[in-house]
Amino acid sequence: MGLSMRLLVSAMLVLVGVIHLLPLSGVLGGARLVSLYGVPIDDPNLEILMRHRAVLFGLLGAFLIYAAFKPAFQGMAILAGLISVASFMILAWSVGGFNAQLATVFKADVVALVCLAIGIIAWWRATASVQPA
């Protein structure tokens, strides 16, 4: 059971990592950010912040995928993914009124949250099976 649980953790981390890598294309500029989020990026300061956000998502996505193959980092990666996904979902829910593109991001984060929940259970089972009784 340990190996199958470890493989499940890895698969979930890769999926969540890919979801987090998708916004990385926003680093290419304002036009790409507009297509991703449906929000006009007509202020250079906002463009800088949003492109930087894209870089940070790329770093988190890369870390999640890296951790998929490095068990020592999996707990930390799951926690980082949960904080990322849950914070966006809470903010979106609390503010409300978001557009169709952000609704798509919300749906992607629901998928990521389910993957992370599966990953937590599998990680716990995988680490519990390694622990001495």
C-alpha cells in the first residue's frame, strides 16, 4: 500500500503544480494577463504586479512538481498548495461579483483543492506505513 500511496501523492502534486503553472504565461505581458483574467491592465504598476504574480505562481508550480519526486518536501508542498488555493477561494467568495475568467480560475482551484485533499490522505497513509509501529 505504501508505494501506491506515494505514487498517488506524486500524481496529485503534479496536477496541482500544472494548475499553478498555467498563470505563468502572464509574465509575457498585459495582453496575456487580460486573456487570463478578463481584467484590463491599463496601468503599468498593475502590469508589473500581475506579471510578478505570474512568476510567483510559476515558482510555486515548479516547487509542487519538484516535491512530487522528492518525498521530503511533499508535506511542505501540500501545505503551500493549500494556502494558495484556499486563500484565492476565500477571497473570491468573500468579495464576490467576479467575472467569467475568474470563475474559471475558481473552478480550477476547486479541482486543485480536491487533488490536494486526495494528496493529504495519500501522504498521511504513505508516511504512516513507513513509521515503525
